[in-house]
Amino acid sequence: MQLNALRYFAMVAATGSFVATARHFQVPPSSVSRFVSALEREVGQQLLYRNTRSVRLTETGERYYVQLRDVLDALDLATEQAAGKDAGVRGLVRINAPVALGRLHIAEIVNQLQATYPELTVELTLTDAFIDPVQEGVDITVRLGALSDSALIARKIGNQNNVLCASPTYLKKHGKPSTPLDLERHSCLVYKGPSGPQRWFFRRSKEETPLVIRAEGMLRSNNAEVLVEAALAGRGIVLFPTWIFERGSFKAKKLVKLLPEWTGTVDAVTAEINLVSPENRLRSHKVRTVLDFVLNTIGDPPYWDAV
């Protein structure tokens, strides 16, 4: 069993592409296909479904990939540590992020990352479900909210700061709320996740007991960007993190901030944004480099708070 065949298979599994794998290893796609086919013959099982549009793992392939991934990660770490400081930033780094934050920000940061480190391959998965980075083999996870797994090492990006806002069109027709309690008489555009519609919490200081507002309106969605678009169209009031708003929306007066003297959250406490990694992943130079790159690009405070 050749190591190249194992590496090619793992990269095809990660990228879903023979062409991307060939490009990464700088070999012809036919070589990748030949090595993977030879591996399947040696294993005695089909590992990949292939058609003209896509490549995906078989059930056996999924199990094999999970076990093989850990073996290759350990081998890469050993090689990296043996090479020491002279080792470049290359290989595969797996990143997971929430869907909207990933699409709006992390994807662009990954573009900048790969422009800086062209030998680096990134597997970026976007999901709003809380994953187990250890079980899923993820090197860096962008996590919103409370941290509960003490087995993970966290680097804080910052607090998740929210903005309560509406369009000038809506405010001209319905007026501005003067207090959080006024929101119960307004049309609120509410995010509805797996646990139900969000409640909104408002306080003027950290020590103050928050006012809990049951925000209601004619539109709910499990997609925050849908609700922001509705707010821009004059449909109601939203409470969302700064990172979800397009830069310049407030300067261009497409949206107007409301109740600036109050801090609004969707939890009883202010949520954090962290980068979390299993401890063993942070032994890798490439993972630490990517982690630092993401943190430095986002900045402190995060650049998106400037909206």
C-alpha cells in the first residue's frame, strides 16, 4: 500500500475533486485516479462514487477516511516537527464556521490566507449545528455563544455585539421605539432556530437585570440574511450581530440604529465569538499559523464592529 495512494484518496475525500487533488500534489489527474483505483483494489472495497459531475465517499469510504485522516494527521505532525522552523506552511487545514458568518467573512479570509500561503489547502465547511471538532477532525472551529467543552482550546475573537435597527421607510411609517417595551407594538423580524423564536434581552448596564422582550411580527425565518433583506425593504425591526450587516449600510442610511443607550442580546448574557481547536491540533505549525492569520485579519476589536 503506497503512501501516495492514501494521501491522494484523503485529499479527494476532503475536496470532492480529482482535479483539485492533482493540482495540490502537482501531478496529472490520471495519476490520482490510478492510485485511488489501486487502493480500492487493495482494500477490496469501493471507496468513492464517481460520476461526471461529482465524487463522493461510499459508506465504507467514509469510515476508512475518518480512520485514515487521523493517521495522516499524526504523520504530518511528526514530519512537521522533525523539519522544525524550516518547514513551510503547506498541507491541509480544516475549518468549520456558522453558515452566514462563514459566507460573509470567513470565506474571504480564507482567500487571503491562500494568497499568502499558496501551498496550503483549506477544507471549509459551513454549518449552524454545533459539531464535535475531535470527532469531525476539524482543526479550527468558529464558535458563537457559550463554550462548554473544556477539552478544546479557545482563542477569543471578541464579543458578539448586536445592533437593533430598521429602515427609514419603516420608521417614517411606524415611528421609532423609545424603550425596549415599545418593540412589543412594532413589527419585529425574528430569527427562529431549532429551539424556537429568539427572545430579545435589553439592559443599560452589565449589572442590570435585563428586560425580556417577546418580539413578534409577520415574518420569521431560520435565515438571518432573509430577515436583514426584509428590514432593508421596510418590513420591520431586526436585532442582529454587527458582522451580518453590509459595510456602509448605516452610513448610507439604508438602516438606522435604534435604542443606542441599550445593549440588546438574544441570550441572557452577551455571547462570545471564539476560535476553538482540539489541543493536539495546535501542536501543528500550520494550524497555529492559520489561527493567528484569522485572528490578525479580523482584528481586535473585530473589523465588522465598525458598521
